[in-house]
Amino acid sequence: MPDDATERTSSPFVRLHNVIKHYGGVVALDGVDVTIQPGEAVCLAGENGSGKSTLIKILAGVEQATGGEVHIGGVRHTTLDPRVSAAAGVMVIYQDFSLFPNLSVAENIAFSRELTDGEKFASQRRNKQLARKVLERIGVDISVSERVENLSVAHKQLVAICRALASNARLIIMDEPTTALTEREVRSLLGIIRKLKDDGIAVLFVSHKLAEVLEVCETVFVLRNGKLVADGPASEFDAASLTRHMTGRDVPDSPPSTAQAVQNLLLEVSELHKQGAFENVSFSLREGEVLGISGLLGSGRTSLAKALFGLVKADSGTMKMEDNSIALGDPLAATQAGIGYVPEDRLTEGLFLTQSIVRNVSVGRLDSHTSKGFLNLQSLTGEAADWLKRLTVKAPDIHADVKSLSGGNQQRVALARWMARAPKLLILNGPSVGVDVGSKADIHDIIRELSQQGIGIIVISDDLPEILSVCHRILIMKNGQLTDEIASGTIDETELTHRLAS
Ligand SMILES: Nc1ncnc2c1ncn2[C@@H]1O[C@H](COP(=O)(O)OP(=O)(O)OP(=O)(O)O)[C@@H](O)[C@H]1O
Ligand SMILES: [Mg+2]
């Protein structure tokens, strides 16, 4: 195997030449050249909507290029479909991982191998053997009999990687593989990517976290508006130069948050408890205050966020907004009390993908644009359009379906939708997951602006620089309990990392 891998390094595994992709009038890729060597880790960087996912879809055979040449394994493919692409060794791990939740780890890993070998009824024992072998290859210990639905996101992702390995992948593609992972899990994924490289397997990945990109990749390709604007060895880039290529401008580091003037009490949470998720949670929030809640995966932070919005019903405890009690486990009551919630997984929980962009933003705003029973469609659309502009949503037409937007632009639509409702308290779970560096700074500016208008904001995030730059106060959550409270400006990133892990 290693001999074979070194032999192959002489010719590229993938060569895209002058690839063009049009979606109707939209030019998603405009004459792009990319080569990937066996065993090479390549990063595709670019702002939201720059064409990264489109390039991946072309390699995977999910979309056909409008023009140009696609060579895989030395063969030119004029028409590619997902089966042909997989047979050539290109495996894509999508964000939902496309696993079968009710089947075991072993069955999932052996699945595509059975298809390619035509062995429909491979024995359980053989499946398990195969699964153990690939799990061992990447040095991961997961029970092969466990049902996939019981696994953490990070483990599901590893199972998807193992499935690709089991069907002899030569290029594994991951589109934003680290967005749903915590720092520690990201580290372990990066270690696994290194092992794959050593095995001669190429890895192409998209990420908005530039530090991790530069750490694990040999080669970087930067797209801007569908064009390749820079490429070369990762060692020749740093976060600032990458950002400059992506955006065409300098993006300053966010300043640390400054202390906030004392305001009226907005939210008071007392002794909130949910069996198996969190206990004894008490805290309060003032108008205009930005409160960060940070904790490792499994710390209970997402359950707590959902409980505050009534999506999860706490067993006991009380919640008051402006001194009025809110019923627990009742999202409608929470909404009426002025609470808004932007979920972390906005693509599946937060949007109506097959409805128009403008409609997604105006949902819940009908009341305020209705007078004497008549809906003022123009003011409704105008308001939505304003928010889309403030969040710089890149869309050819605001009446197009949300699903035609790039991932990061869909995230912004979800944010616009809640901001348009002018809540008194906004709970943001991972406010900048999936958005590029330039827009992350914009979203942080908007959070500061909303706070100045007196809106209370709870930010739940793993992104420590983000927490440090927007929050006035930070609560740390561990094993379902709030363990630490930190005032902004009194701590740096290293110290915060330390407090989270200790
Ligand atoms: N099915 C589609 N129909 C119409 N336009 C599309 C479609 N898919 C993508 N586009 C457009 O093509 C362009 C590139 O989108 P793509 O999804 O490749 O961006 P991306 O670089 O992956 O962005 P992100 O970082 O936000 O995920 C965008 O302008 C997008 O709106
Ligand atoms: Mg994308």
C-alpha cells in the first residue's frame, strides 16, 4: 500500500481545467483550475457564495459543469454522475453524513462496499470485521454494534469517514466538517486527516476556520465570486493574507467587548432543572446585555438554550421576563414574552427551504403589517429586504427559494428572520456557524448594535474569540451546571480555554 501511494504522487488524482458552472443567470464557477495529488490535503477557501460547494458537487457528479474539463484518476469524464464519481474513488461526506440512523455502525460502514461488491447479504460477522478494521486504521474506538442514532455528531462523522475508507476512497471531500464539532473534536479530526494523508488518500475540505485550515493543509485554493484568485502551498499564507484574498479587503480583528451600563432587569432564571440535561441553573440578564454561555459538547448548553425558548421542557424552576412568569416548555409563550431563538442547526431547524427568501424573513411579521384586516405586502417586503441588505445576503432575487442560496447565506436569512421580529431577548446558538470571516465581523457588529438598542442577547458558542469580543459577561457550563461567571475584559483566550477544560 505505501509503495503504491508513493508511485502515484507523480500524476494528479484530480485535475479540473477551466471549469465553468452557471445556474441560470448566476455564474457560480468561472474558469477554475484545480489539481489534487494523491495523499494531499487541500483546502478550498472563499466567502459565502464564492462557489466552494458548487465545485464539490461537480467533482461528486451531483451537478454537471457548464464547461471545462474534469479529470479523475487520469481519466477525463465528460459526464459524471454520483455512481461513476464514487467508483473512481471520490467520496463526499455531506453535512448530514447520509447515514442510516437505525442501522449499526458496522452495517453503515459496510454499506457501500456491499453495493460495489454486489454482495447484498454479507454476513453480520464480516461487516463487523470490516468495520473494526477501518476504525482501527484511523485509530478510533467506537462499538461496531451501536446504532448510529445513538452516536454523537463527531462519532457519526467518523463513521461516515470509515464508510468512505471501506469503499476504497482515494479522495475524501468534506464540506465544512468542523462546524458542528467542539475544539477537542476538531483536534481529533485533524489528526485523522493526517493519518489519511499518510495512507495516500487525498482530502479536500472547506472550512471557515482559517487557523485549522492552515494547520492541516498543504495546499490552498481561494475562490472569490466563482474565480480562483489565489492558490499555492499553505505555508505561503497566513490568516490575514487568506482573508484578504477571500474578501479583497482587510478585516480587522474584533475589539474586546467593553463593560455595559447598568440597565433594567430583563430575564430572571431561577433553579431551572431538567433531568439528565442541566440542574440548578440560575442567572439573570439585563436589557442591552450580551451574555455568553460556553461549554464543551455535552455540557448541556444547547438543552439549556432550548429550554429558555420552551423547546425543551424543564422539570422545575422558574423563568421571568420583565417580572412576568413564563410557562415552561411553551415556545408560543416565550415568543409572546418577546424571546427569539436562532437555532444552531439553522438549515434543518430554522428555515423553510422551499419557500422564498423574503417569505422566510417575513414569517411572524404579518401582524405588524396588517391594518384593518388588510395586509400591506409592500411594507412587509420592504422590511424584509432591509434586513437582508443589513446582513448582506447575497441573493440574485429575494423571491427565489432559500434552497438556491449558498450555505452561509442561508444562515444569514435565519438570522434576518429573527432580527426582523424585534425581540426583547434574542438567544443565538452559534451565531456565526458557517459564515465567512468577513461576515462574521458584520454579525458581531449587528449583535453590538442590537445590544445598544436595549435588546438582551444570549450567545451560545464554542468560538472563544467570538465570545470574548461580543459578550459583556460569560457563564461557563459543565456537566449541566453553571460553574463560573466571568466579566468581559478580565480574561484572554488562553485563560478561557483553560477554565473550560479544567
Ligand atoms: N441550485 C442553485 N440554484 C441557483 N443558484 C445556486 C444554486 N446553488 C448555488 N447557487 C449559487 O451559486 C453561487 C455559489 O454557491 P455555493 O453554494 O457554491 O457557495 P459556497 O462557496 O459553498 O458558499 P458557503 O460558504 O455559503 O457555503 C451562489 O451565488 C449561490 O447562490
Ligand atoms: Mg457551501
